[in-house]
Amino acid sequence: MEMKKRIGLELRNRDPAEVRELVVDNCRSADGEVEGLTEEYTGLEVLSMVNVGLSSLAKMPSLPKLRKLEVSDNTISGALDTLKEKCPDLAYLNLSGNKIKELSSIDTLQNLKNLKSLDLYGCEVSTLEDYRDTVFQLLPHLAYLDGFDQDDNEGPDSEGDNVVSDDDDEEAGPPGDDEEDKDSDSSEGEEDEVGLSYLMKEGIQDEEDDGDYVEEDEEDEEEDGDVQGEKRKREAEDDGDDDEEDDDDE
């Protein structure tokens, strides 16, 4: 797919000024130049054009906010002076796998004062004697070359994903605090639940006991009533017997 068409597809009907990252890897430049990218992309910060057949960056539009440029696996051999004018805020530049042979080709990168990481791995220039020491002397503001600093310590991810700020550490607190808090909260919750269950069971038992008492009282009343009824019946029978005896005497 042609670069111009690919950029149009990646735009997805957005306003070019709103685009922050644009990746058009493995498409094809018709004449070895940047195509389809205009100065309307004023907010662009990350641009990746890997393996698109670029031989020059001369037609790169002005991208004042561009911080990261990936143009590895192309055929760029020089003419990097345009980057100072078009991408003055550039901090990360990947030129690995291109046709850069001489250190003089990267002299102009001295003008990119914010450039912290440069990748020339796979370029012929990286095979020169004292290559690393020479590049660090040539670009004193450079922090990482081909992924390593001047002391051969590996650099961080270019996006800074693995960097953790001190504020984050403070907010996070000492390890294990959260687990202890969760344990204490859960134990307190269990105690509350047990206590509540106990009280509810006690209340239910009390109600059941009250019901037993009521039933017993009713049974007692019924028994008292039966006893009193029997007593009255016996008294009535006794009165009847007495009356019969009086009649016989007469």
C-alpha cells in the first residue's frame, strides 16, 4: 500500500491536529520521500515509518511537537540536517538498519539539543573503530546510543513505561499494609456478623420462650377452669343428695 493512502486510512476521519501517534510501518513510498504527511499534524508526538523505502527525510513536514521518530530499515544515507528545522524537539531517533556510513553524516544532530537516544545499530557507521566513544564525544547531550549509555548500562524503555515516581511509592505505602488492612477489616466484619447472628438467635429464642410461657399460662388457666367446674358439679350433686335425704325423713 502506498504511504499516502496508508496515512489517509490511519487518520480515520480525525482532524490531523488531534493525532498524537502515527504508525505507517511496511507501506511503500513511491519516490523514497515522505508522502501524505503535512504540516497539519501539529500535535504529532510519535511517528513510525519502519521499512517504507525511505531514502531521504528532506520532505519531512514541520512537526514541532514530535518527540520520537522511528525510521529503521530504510535506505537513508544522510541529509539529516532537516530534522533540526522540522523536528526541533526530537528526543528519540531510530536510524538502525539504514545506509549511514560516515560519522560526518550525523554531525548535524548536534543541533538537536533535546536528543537523548540515538540508534544506529546495523548501520555501517557502527562498525567503525571507537565508534561509541566518538559518537558520545560528538553528541555530548546524548544519553543512550544503540540502547546503552556511555558506561554500557542498558537504557530504559523509550516510552518510560517502567519508570515509577517517588510520589507513586509514597502513595503505595510500605509493602503488606494493604493486606493487613484487608485482613483486619475482614476479621472485624466476621466478628460483627457473628455478634449480630448471636443476638438474632437470642432474640428468636426469647420469642419462642415467651410463646412457651403463654401456652403454659393458657394451659394452666384451662386446668384451673376444669377444676373449678368439677368442684361446682360436685357441690351441686351434694346439694341434691341432701335434698333427697330431707324428703325421706319427712
